[in-house]
Amino acid sequence: MKQVLIIDESPLFREYLRIKLVENDIEVSIGVNALDGIAKIRNVNPDLIILDYHLSRHGCLEVLQAKRANPNAANIPVIVMAQRIDQKKILELVPYTVKKVFTKPVKIDALFITLSEILQVPFNVDESPGIVEVHVNDDIIFIEIAQGLNQDKLDLLRFKIAELIELYEIKIPKVIVMLSDIHLSFVDAPNLQKLLDVVMLASRARRRYIRVLTRDDFVRRYIEGQKDCAEIEVVSNLQYALEGLLAELDRTMEYAEKKAEIISDKVLSAGQEAEGGAMQLRFDAESKPKKLDIEALRESMQSLRIAVVDDDLIIRELIKNTFQKTGAEIRAFSDGGDYLAAAEQEDFALVFLDLMMPVVDGFAVLNALRSKDIQQPVIVLSAVTQRDTVIKAFRMGVKSYLTKPLKPDDIFKKAVEILKPDF
């Protein structure tokens, strides 16, 4: 049996890889940090090492140097995972038997192909089409599924939901599942059920806090026919779904209901599914929640170039101050036209974009970026009362937004969501 050593500080990502490898009859060992990984290399002598580039304290290169110094481990092939990595750093990895560098979020089909080639072991991969995107806005988990229900990507979805709930510390999850460009029939029922199970179990959301946005008749009939989905609302209008859940957020709850929610959350965290009495499926990595290492996250943002496009000086200064200690370079623009001129010459890792500006507004910027095929992640900034503008931004392909007034903690967490995704 082949053996793989995973060295990664994200417990959720480790657990996802462990499950997928074990499913394909691969023995797995875990290194929870660089020092633990070096010890495991010495003791386990695996056939392959999957190594995160962005390890805190002792880094990726130190692990590789220790491996090369060990005659028994020097020739073990390595796959490196990284959020962002430039060509110079990739070239530094060449002397250390690094066979492939993958950027996170990982394209899982490409990863399995590489694993199969290195280990000479066939992997079961769902090659059917499917796109899965997940974001958190207004403490609502937005899940967009397009083209099809790919089983491997539904497995990824479980962990992505858990990652975002941990990042935003969401106590009462609310979910909108948007099915785009999908037309299902009875043969798709098992995968549709898997999607619903993943959403309900991974988010731990009460059924009445889940909306499914679709125009597909089969999806509607299927959900309405499932007893455990009785309170899930199927809608065909995003604004209706959004306003309904925001109303739930804004509504003042009676003490008894709030207490029930808190108790429910604690029970679910302990492994008991509140509705129906069935045992909750839990990930091993979730049994001991990990406190986010904010300082390590700040270090990982060094040298990144971030654009702020807003005609409000206070907003520009607020975002500048939020990233002041990270080492990121903040470029501020008071007009969309100035930003577009810069975007053609500079690569921004992230863009904070106000929608309502007097000269070249955010919508004109989004149109220009799309027409010029400039790929830069955009976080839309919108006033609380401008929900219709948020809907319009969604239709233009922007999935992440922040509502004003802005808070530094919310700004930073949204940046982490976009810049440091494991899934």
C-alpha cells in the first residue's frame, strides 16, 4: 500500500485530503506543522509528501532542506500547495524533488491526475462538469452550483462551508443555494440529495434558514417531496431569497427562541443533529476547533498589492489602516477611471470597489474589466439600503460584497476569504 504524508496547518484541508486518499486505498500520515512534518518524514519514509508552502514559523524550504539532508528521504517526490507564489519562489523549489506546485483553491481533478502519475495508482474521479463557489455576505452563506452536480466538488463543498463558518464565527448559519445553468431529472436525484445533505449537515443551518434558488421544476418537486426538507424554501428570485433571509437576521428574536438557537448550536457542535434526532456527520478536524492565527494571516499578505476604489476618503483611509500592519501595498483611487487605467498596467491581488461613484461608477468598472478580460478579484462595497445594486452586481459575476458602514474586522476577514482559500 502506498503512503502519503500531508504537511499542512489547516485541519480542514488535511482532513479533506486524508478522506479522499483513504477512499482510494492510500495510507495517510499527517504533519500538523513544519517540525512535526520533519519528524514524520524521518519516521514514516512515505512515497509522496504533500506540503503547504505557507507554513508559519519553520517554513516550507526548511522542511525541504531537512528532507534533502536525510539520505533515506532525499528522493521522495513532493507536491507543494500555495495560495500565491511567484516564479522566483517556484524556481527555488526545483532542487528539492518538487514535482508539481498547485495553487489553492486546488483544482481537484488535476491534483488526482498528478497523484496517479506519481504513485502509479488509479484514482476514482468524477469527470462530469460542475462549478462550485461559496462566499459569505451579511453572515449569509451563498453557494453557487453551475453546469452540474460533480460529486468530488460536492465533497469539497462540505469543507469550504466549514472553513467559512470558522472564519466568520457564524453562530446562526443562513444559506442561499443558487443553481445556475442546471437542469436535472430523476437520474440526478442521488447527487441532488447529496447536495442537500452536504448543505444541511456542514452548515448546521435550520431548514427554515435555507433557500434554494432555481427555475428547475424537478429540483422544486424533489425538495418539496422530501420530509426532511419540508421547511426549505425553493425560490426563483435572488432578491426575494436575499430579502427574506436578511429579514430573519434583522428581526428581533424573543429570549426563548434565542436561547433555543444557542442550545441547538451547542448540541450540533457536540455531534447531535437537532432536527429529526439523527446523528450529525462530523469531520474529525472539527472536533477541536482551531482559533485563527491572525498574525500568521497578516504575514501571508506581505507584498500584496490591494486597490481601494471609493470616492469617500474615510472609506479609503479605513481600508488603508486595516492592512497597515500586514505589509500589503494599498493603492487608493477616488474614481473608477483612475483605477481602470492602473489595472491595465498593474496586477492587483484584490480590489475593494464602491458601486456608487459620481464619474465612473462601480458598474462601469465591472463592465470594463469584463470587456478587457482583466481578472482581478473584486469585493463590492454597498450601502445597506442598496440591496438592488447588490443583486445587479451578482448578475455581473461579483460574488463577494461588504455593506457599509464597514468595520475593520469585517474587511480583514473578507480579504482572508478571498486571498487564503484552502478549498
